[in-house]
Amino acid sequence: MTMVADAAALSLVRRRFRRWLDGVGWPQDLGDEIIVAVDEAASNVVDHAYPGRRAGPMRIVARRLADGLRGHRHVEIAVRDWGRWQPAPTDPGYRGRGLAMMRAFMHRVDLWRMDEGTEVVMRSVAVGPG
């Protein structure tokens, strides 16, 4: 899904991801963790990617990956913007914990900073066949 990175988009992202996870038969409790991680990544785009200028695009791509040998499944989500990377302050106060939250809920989180934008790629923990 591609949308304008504004606060109104966040509830849409959460609803669409819940529907998608339900559609692929993802366990509810692990789905909740994925939704928190995706919401945090999308919130970071909304809050930080386009400072001092009009909100730009945000693209979120998700796919279910299957391990054919063991029957385990993963979900992989990429959240991308075309803004500017904003380093976290040394003392974030009550903010600045987005990446730590994503890492707490996902098996793997990779961050790619580019000349034009940032992409966060997250992979869920494995679940059994379903």
C-alpha cells in the first residue's frame, strides 16, 4: 500500500494489516505484535521523514514467506519513505524508542538509510504451518 505519510494514515495501516494477517491465518497474539511494529515504523515516517515540509509518500509492502522444508511461516514487511533520515537524540525523553520496540516484537529488523529516504525491513518470528 502507498499513501501520504500523515497521522490519518496510521489507523488505516493498522486496520489493513489486521485484515491481511487474519486472511493469511496468522495467530492473533503474534499478529498484534506485528501490528505494533508496523504502526511504529509508519509512525516514524509520519513524525520524522518529512520535517519542515509537506508530508510525502509512504509505501508498505508485506509478504508471507514459507519454509517448505519445515512448514514454518514468516511475515516480512518493508516500510519505505523518500524523506530525510533524522538521527535520534541522545536523550529521547519519553520518545525515541521506535526501533527498540520494533526489535522487541520482530525476529529481525534491518534499517536502510539512502540518499532519498529510509526503509525498514522487518521479519516476524516463525510460526508453524497454517
